[in-house]
Amino acid sequence: MSFHVPVAIILLGGGLLACFVGYRLLRTLLGLYGFIAGVVVATLFVSEFETWVAILLTLGGGLLGAVVAVMAYLAGVAILGAGLGALALNVVFTGPDPNVWFVLVACLVGALTALAVRRYVLIMTTSFAGAWTAIVGGLALAGNSAAVAAASGNLRQLPPLADFRSHVWFVVGWCGLGLLAALVQTRAMGRRRLRSHLGDDKAKR
């Protein structure tokens, strides 16, 4: 079995989980995405080792990433916002790379906004991050070369790092699944808050 296959399975399963119950299982998913990030980073350095050593080092990198992600919750929210700010700037600037000061301002605005409205930012982030992860995992399992590269740690062959115009169908699927997941999570959060208010009213009576 190719080394990218188990990574792709983790990406597909974790992505679908993040899509539709990401906010509800936030701490679990922080650990999961920290694990995935650790795995992706570790795969960049283990190609020269024997298979069993590479697997152990990859799992170790994943566990380290999970611990760091769970311990850095608020910092993670700010980083997510900064990342979204940088992504928005990347979408707007279709020509040469923007000035570094524009990037810093976009990251700062994104971070402050994320902390101010973190409930909705986290819903949108888990929805779209989960959608991207699930689609990449599914395509990698199907043998798509760009997705296999992404599952192996090379993220530059797919959006948001690659040109959006060269991957129109990927972007359409990503946005469609992300929006659907965000709607599902927002409605679920609304129902939970309504039940909570009704429970408080009954308790007061």
C-alpha cells in the first residue's frame, strides 16, 4: 500500500467530521488538525528512512502537533483569522505578490476579527478547512496526482496556494461543500442555543 493512502484516509474522515460537527467537537478537531499538520510536516523529512522508522516518526510528529494545537486554543483562533486574512488578500491580488505590509495588515485585521466573532469564524473555518481536507483526501484515494502530492506534504499544487483559475472544479466543490457544512453547523448551533434558552426559562418557573 502506498504511503499516501493512510494519510488520505485520515484527511477524508477528519475533513468530513470537521465539516459538519467542527464547532461542536472543537477541541477534538483542534487535536485532529494538529495531528494532521504534524503528519504533513513530518512526511517532508522522513523519505530517507526505512518504512517502519518513517511511520513512527510521522506518528510522533502528528502527536506533537495535536498537543501544541490543543494547548494553543485562543492563539489558534487568532492564527486562523490571520490565515484567512492572508488568504483573502491572496485572492484579491491576482498579479505580483502584494507588499509585505499589506500582508501584515491583512493578517492583523483577520486575527482581531476572528477573536471578536470567534464562534462564527470557527464554524466557517472548520467548514471550509474540513471541506478542503475531505476533497483532497477523496481525490488522493482516487489517484489524483495533485491531491496525492498535497497528501504527501506538497500543498502548492492545489488552491489556495495554486492558481484558482487552473483548478475551477476543485474550487467549486470546495466552496459548495464548505457553504453546505457552514449552514448545517449554524443551524445546529441555533437549535442548541434555543433549547438552552427554553431550559433556562423552565428552570426559572
